[in-house]
Amino acid sequence: MNETQKASLQGFLATALAADTVKIVKAALLSGGAVQENWALDLQVSGGEYSGLLNTVLRCDSPTAGVAISHGRAQEFALLQTVFNAGVAVPQPLCLCTDTAVFGRPFFIMRRVGGTAAGHVLVKNLAYAPDRTELARRLGRELARIHSVKPPVDALGFLHAYTESPAQYRINTHRAFLDQHHTAYPALEWGLRWLERHAPPRNLIALAHGDFRTGNYMVDEQGLTGILDWEFAGWSDPLEDIGWFCAKCWRFGQNDLQAGGIGERAHFYEGYEAESGRNIDRDQIHYWEVMAHVRWAVVAIEQAQRFTSGQENSLLLALTGHIVPELEWEILNMTEHNHA
């Protein structure tokens, strides 16, 4: 962040926060984020509701266009406001800027929550949220609160509405991507066909986070501090989020802990069912875990293409492409004995 950007930001924030002045005391680019870019900003605010030291995060687009299926920052801000009002544990959204003259890209500002989101750390380091039974239950409760948001919602009018089942909608989307891609992926085509033959009908539709997993929530020494990264949220079957969270590809090697690599399925399910008042159809979770592996493989191919095309020089994007064979193997393994 250069001095021109900093001065421009300070002027914008003073107006947006209804303050006399705002000074950026410290600005640091946070690690991670192949799709979006995040800056930790420590603000000294004079006057107004937020007077004093305000610890925030500026979230903006990555230097390139990003993943085509992800939301823009204005849309993500609207999502954050909606779920914050629904009682979900998310960082408080503060202000949005769509004027690229301020920072060069659209961005929004939210309060910064403490802890870490690094999945490879959380699954092994019990100094963070040492009561993993409670963490699994709490995550189940938070997911149920997200799913309490049902269409229609005026503020979320930008979310795509469709008439087919969420399962068939996903299948159609992934097949369209693979059909136009320059490389064939037979194992993924097999997975899509299996998903099509076993697709559940359209049932309950709710707001789905779209990327609810270990790595997208913050945890400190006491427990959960916030759910992050709403850029893939949309209307879907609530079971899609549950399958994504429990899928083997998001356990960071802790495969015995089937709830996100941090806990037991039973405890995660208990939290969800207690908060939602609905029983989880356990027979369908396997289906949505297969879907999770197919979807993650498609996203990995798309992210790798951003690197190989020269669009973005990122080691993270390049390495992401190398996980596709592992995901393909898991898809074949999961469908081997259930493909009638």
C-alpha cells in the first residue's frame, strides 16, 4: 500500500465512519487468499461512534479478475450484513467502497477478529479452541443460523435463482466448465455422471455459505471468533454446506476427525440440529461429499489456469492445480461400490 492509497483511504474512511479524522497507524497485507486480498488496518479514529483505536480488515479483489463464480465485494458486503443481522458470528461489516479511485479496486472494511484461520494449524494445535467437542457443536450452530436465511431477501437479490434441484444445478455448472476446457478429465466426468444418477430432488432452499470449512473461520484460545469468506454464498440445499465441511479434502490430514479435521461428526450434527430444529438426512451426506470433491477439483483446475495462462504469477495457484489427481482418486474411491 503506497502513500497515495493510504491518504485516499483515510479521507474515505473519515466520511464513511462519520469521524472527524481517521489515521492508518499500521497496514499489513495478510497471508493467504488466492481469490481475494486482505489488509489488516489499525485505525486511529477521532470523533464519532468508533472513536479510538479500531482494528479492521480491508478486503478487496485480487490483482486479477479472480474466480469467475465468486461474488464481488459489494455483494459479499451485503451477505455479511445479512448474516450479521441473523446472529451469525461474523466480523462486523463497517463500510463499502465501490469507487476504484480510492484504492484502485472495490473494497469493504470490517472489524478484525482475533485468532487464526490456518487450517493446517487448527487441526493440530490444541492451544486454539482446546475444547474441540464444543468447537464442533458451535460450528454446527453457526451453520444452522446461516441456513435460517431463506429466499427471498431483497438485499440478496443478486444471488442466482434457479428452478432445478441444487444438485443438478451444480452438475450442469461443472459440466459446462469441463466441456469448454482444453484438457479432458475422465474421472471428473465419471463423478459428474454418478452425481447425476443419484441426485436428490429439490427440497429445502436456504442461504448456503458455499465454502464453510476449516480454513474459513477464525479461532483463538477460547474458541470460535468469526466465520469468514462469503464470496461463494448462494441459494442451495443446506446439506451442501454440511457435506463440504465434512468432506475428506477439507480435513487437512486429520481424516479420523470427520467434522472438518477438528471434531466428530456427531457433535457437529448435534449443534446443527439443536439450533435448526431439523434432523440432518445422514443418508444424503455422502452424496454431497462426493459433490464437494468434484467441485473442489473444478475450482483447482480454474485456479491453476490463472497461473498457466500467465494471468497471475502465484505459487499458491500453481500448487493448487497439483491436487486434482488426489481428488480424482478420492471421487473414484467414494463411488466404486455405489454406482448403480
